[in-house]
Amino acid sequence: MSERFHTLRECVATGVYQRGLKRVAIDLDQAPSNLSVQLSDDHARHFSVDSLERYIEKTGDLVPVYYLVEKFIKPRDGRQEAALAQLPALAEQLQAMLKQAGMA
């Protein structure tokens, strides 16, 4: 995952645009233009930790969490590395299951 995204902001931005900027902006109680600027390289407005938490809660997108785990928790042996490599696929499966259950 760290090969796919260079930063957490990029990881979140990808998820936001995949789900639709307007839809996610509504979930975060923000204007789409404001959210777009926060996810860009504009250093005047930042995507806050509170917004990240709400984004994960509202969308069920766990990819940002897995990105952080992969980036900051170094595997100690091959088993951990293999388990971490499976997380993105499991996140997608979990998200699909949440949608089926009407929870996402």
C-alpha cells in the first residue's frame, strides 16, 4: 500500500474521489470545494484528524488505517508481512459486507 500512496492525504483523497466528492463532502458537513482544497497540496487549509475520523466512520473506508499500519508498524517476520499484505483485500471485502448489511 505504501507503494500506491505517498502520503496519508493522497490515500484519503483517492478514497474520497472514488466515492464521489459531493457525497463524501455531505457526510463530512463540508462544501465539496472546501474538501477538495483540503485534500490538495494547498497548505492554507488542511484535512483535520477529526475529519479523517469522521470520513472513516461515515464511509467505512479502512484503507487509510491500513496505510498507517503498514507505514509505521514494521513487520518482524514473514508471517506479519503476509498478513499485512492481505489487509487491503480484507478491507474491500468488509466494505462490501457493510454495504450489503446497509451499514455503509
